[in-house]
Amino acid sequence: MGAIQNKVVGPVSEELTLVQAAKRGDDSAFEELVRRYDRNVFRIAQHITQNREDAEDVVQEAFLKAYGNLKQFQEQSKFYTWLVRIAVNEALMKLRRRKPERTVSLDEDIKTEDDSLPREIADWSPNPEQQYTQAELREILSKTIQGLPPGFRTVFVLRDVEGLSTEETAAALELSVPAVKSRLLRARLQLRERLGRYFQRRESGNGKDGTKSGEVKTGDAPNGDGNQ
């Protein structure tokens, strides 16, 4: 699927000024781009690979590829979106080399019965904000995100964790906007279900499924969605 690029209009952004300077051979300009985005790229890579060393390799490889192919960047989308696309591809390649089993193809649209998708997933029960600290919630959410299938996890991280728009996420993953919306919906539904089960176990404390208090069981994809 071809890349989705949104034409940049209006005044030249500071980011684009740095990119144009780097294209002219100003290495300090590219170093500034690295400083701006290396942490963001690392977070994305770590969410996908779930391994710190692999994530560090992804960051290095992504910036090296971006630098080597900088003249091919057409300046029709944000440099960050282009960089994220490179990083996601590198991270998914690491996953494919590590896991021989089937993973989600980001070039494959997910079909839905219709085009109407809810804008929000609400009504989390029980209400975790009233019972747990923010630090504990972040840890619980992070572990639960790791249990999502790679294709869903990647879309969720870019859209809901890193704050890219739907269009930017589609451009970064070379997906259609409806495919991004569909994957995001499914990711949110799976997270809601997994977190709901987790909080219920915490409240009951019965440990019937063998999960200890304070432990998130991440390997159980609901109802066969894990390979879609």
C-alpha cells in the first residue's frame, strides 16, 4: 500500500527547517532532530519489541536509515511521521526474526461489518482511578498493552500513547485510515476486557486462575483475535 502523505502548507516549520539544513550537510541540524525524537522512538520501539536492547538497536538503526535516506524524504509529511514509519518497520522486523509464528501484517486491512465505529470506549468498571495510584495504573496498563497482538499494540501505542493523529498513524504504518480506526477499536476493546478481568481478580483476591495479586496475565488473547 502506498504511503499516505499530507501536504505541508503554510509557514515552514522549525522541524522542516532542520530537515532542510540537514539535507544541505549540516550534521548539527540532524543531531537536533535526534535529540528531539530519540526518546519517542525508543518508547515506540520498546512497546513493539518488549525488549530494551532491541529497542535501543531499533532507535540506532532508524536514525541511521533516516540519515542515509534523508534526500528521499519529500517533505510532504512531518519528518517525525516518516521517522516513526522507519522505526516501526525496524521493530517489526526484529519481532519477525525472533518469533517464527504468524504475526499481524500491517499491510493487511481488517474488515469490519460496517464503517461506523464508536469514537470512545468508556464505562470502565470498577473505576481504577478511585482505587489505585497513578504509578500503579501506569505499570498495570503497560503490562496489559504488552499482551496485545503486535498489529493492535502498534496502532494503540502510536495513537493513544504517543498522541499521533489517526492520519499520522495511518501514514506511519502505511495503512488506510479505516484500518487504523478498526485496529484501534479492537485494541481498546481488548484492553478494556483484559483490564476489567485484572481489576476483578484484584478485588476478589481468589486467585482462581493462578494469577497472584499484583500480577497481570498478558498471554491470553480473547476469542481468537490475537492472530487477526
